[in-house]
Amino acid sequence: MLEIANIREESTEIVEALKKRNFDYREIVDDLIKTDESRRQTQAELDSKQAELNTLSKEIGELFKSGKQAEANEAKAKTADLKQATHALREALTELENKQQELLYQVPNRPHSSVPLGKTDQDNELVYSSGELPNFDVAVPHWEITEKYDLINFELGVKITGAGFPLYKGKGARLQRALINFFLDEADNAGYTEYIPPHVVNEASGFGTGQLPDKEGQMYHVTEDNLYLIPTAEVPLTNIFRGDMVSASDFPIKLCGYTPCFRREAGSYGKDVRGLNRLHQFDKVEIVQIQHPDKSYETLDAMVAHVKGILEKLELPFRIVRLCGGDLGFAAALTFDFEVYSGAQDKWLEVSSVSNFETFQANRLKLRFKDSDGKNKLAHTLNGSALALPRIMAALLENNQTENGVRVPDALQKYTGFDIIN
RNA sequence: GGAGAGUUGGCAGAGUGGUCGAAUGCGGUGGUCUUGAAAACCAUUGUGCCGAAAGGUACCGGGGGUUCGAAUCCCUCACUCUCCGCCA
């Protein structure tokens, strides 16, 4: 959520910057400014009426104390009009506040100046690529490899739960566990504190990181208890700091956690959802940082470097793209996506998304710190997947396939306990 | 699932319908003392909104009500804790 004070002060610049998202927010912003003006005016009127009422109340108290009943009762009569006026003003104010809030929810984050123009993922800017693309005569897709070596059972998942809930088995399960431990160790070495958070969150947490109210349909909702299955560890990890005033000397706050992630993925279809490409439940290690606004972009670079390091150790061909305005998420100011190459599918699979949200999430979370000038300011939040497992698994299986089986990269062997899957 | 007790500032913890944004302690910050530190002492220390400022206003779990006036009384919802039951 953008800050109303910023919108008030630089609405032109903000509308201009938001055009990168291929939408003109002029109308909403104008409405916001208008609403904000009435809101402030109403607030001022209410405050002054309230002040009158408070003064009068004190006087009445004094009169009663000094035994002047008649005068007190006379003064009492005067409060009736004031009470009515304040009541009406308070209602108007609440309405305006709600309207302003609703409007603010509709405005996405202001894209960073480096965000390229564009409409779809085709327009993302390639900023880095690494590794040789494998060249197979006959490449077997991962959903055949997993069947051949009995690593993942998709049909059993359908039987037990439904499509998109695979079962990992034997070396498949072991590989999964190895990847989680490898990613967590990498994060630990980079100074991130590990958490095991709840996998179910309440409504307030959903609002805090912005899944609610917009993406409600994407989360599994336990209506009986009004709780939501987490779509990413970002939700519980970032909400640790909801409503907090952190100390500037704590920056950067670095945390990580492994969790399963649950996504309804309503509206997905076709070959995009084949095999491990898109699941309702998948595993992910997430890294989160809370940082001083002056340093958040350095931190973003560091997080990108961290993910890069992991993919290099896994010996996977990958590339990094800077998301264009059209592809940029609602809450992000700048996002780098990591994509690994899938040899058999001949396409790039997104495995990580590293973003700086600046104050957008912090404003909703009310996550602040006391700056050196003594003022309370919103912190910057950042997060990234390091990494999401299924597509890494898919790429590992497809790219490392040989006639004798699937080769396990060196860095993973101490975690798997085997060097080949056959 | 049953019964009871609670929810107050960064934390702990008082609070009789009016002078309570709230005692006190701890913590934080600044200072005195000290070669330095500790201790002690002194001062200071919540947040939002409106306002150029002075100042005003709101906030004692959320919402509503009674009253001239509510942290305090009433209703309601949420959450926490304790005991009993069940149970990994």
C-alpha cells in the first residue's frame, strides 16, 4: 500500500511511474486526493466540535462539584447539539477513511526507475545468463523420468487428494529432502536465521503481506476457523514483524524458512501444469530481509547473488531477468526472476523471484523503525525464493539424464547419500 | 468439549465515572560523578490523525451502548491463560 502523504505530494510522478504497469491510475489517484482532502477537513471539524464538548464536560463537572445544580443542568442541555454533530461527523469520517483505504488497496506499488517497459514476460530484460544449454538427441521429460525410476507418483496424489498434490517416493523423497537441507544450509551460511513458522495463518496476516483482499481466491481457506493455508513462507515470516517498531541497529534483519506452499492456482491449464511445472502443494525455502530504506537495493543485489550462487552449485543453466512493468507483481517495486532451462521441455522455468517491496508491505504491516533523526519511518521489506523445489527437481532430472540414470550434482551428494538415480 | 480468570505504554504492573495518556518498577535516551566502566543520582522517554506552528483530537484487545463526562458501568465479538475431559 502506498502512503497517502506521498500520493498527496507527488501524484503526478506516481501516476507517471505507474504507467509502466500499462494502466492509467490518474482517476483513482484523483479520487484518492479528493477523498483525503474531505477526510482531513472532516477530521478537523470533528476535532474542534469534540474540543468544545470536552471543555463543556469539564465545566459541568466543576459546577456539580461546587453544588451549582441548576447551572450544570443548563449547560447539559447545550451538549445535545454538539453530541449530534460529533456523531454525524464521526460517521462521515469513518466512511471517508474506509473509502480511502479501499482506494489505496487498488493502487499497486510504484515501479523502480530501472523497471523496463513491457506488457508480458516476453518483454522482461535479460540481465544475466549462466551455463551451457544441454543438447540431447532424445530428451525425456521429467514426468517420464520420475515414473521410470519411481520417484514421484502423480496418480496416487490424485487418489488421495487431487491433481497437483504429488507423492515423492524413495530416492525422489530423499532428493527432495536433500534440496531443502542444502538450501537451508546455504541460507544459514549467508547469515539468515532459520524459522519453522506455522503453515496456516489468520486473516490479519493475510492482509499484512497483501494476499488479502486481492488474492483471496488463490489461497486455501479453512472457513471453520477462518484461517488460510500459506501460499509462501513470506506470509508468516514477514508477519513476525507486523505492528513492530524495530531498532535501526537491528538492520539488516535476515530470516529464512522452509515450508510447504499451498496454492489453488485457479485458472491454470494445459501444458503449463504438466508434471512438476505447477502444483497445488510444493516445497520452498524462502529468504526475507527487513532493511533500512537507504540500503534496500544493495540488499536486493545481495539476495540475487545468493540465489545465483545456489544455482551455480547445482550446475544448472539459468538466466536472470528483470521483470517489465506488465509482469511486475502488485506489491513489488523491482523483481528479478530466476529461470532454469528445462532440457526436455525446451523452455525456461521460473524457480525464484527476488523482490524489493520498499515500504509497500511495511505500510500495511505498520513495520517501522526509529531513524537517526529521531523520526519513525517505514522499513523496507524484501524477499526471495531460495529456492522453490519442484522446477529445480524437474530441471535436475531432465538436464542430468544419462543412459545409466540421472547424475546428482556434487554439491548435493552429501545430502542425498547417492550420486546417481537409477 | 465443560468451567473459570484475564486482555492497560518496549516489558512488568496499579488504576475510586471527572484533574488519567494513565501511578510505580524495569528498560531506553541524555547528563552528573569517574582515568574509564559499574553503581548511585538528576532529567527525559507511547502512537496515529489534523495543523506552518501554537495547539487540538483519538487510542487502555475489536465493535457498539449508557452518561454532560468511560481505562472504569452495560452488551457483543475476538484472543490469551488456568483447571477438568480427550489426545500425538
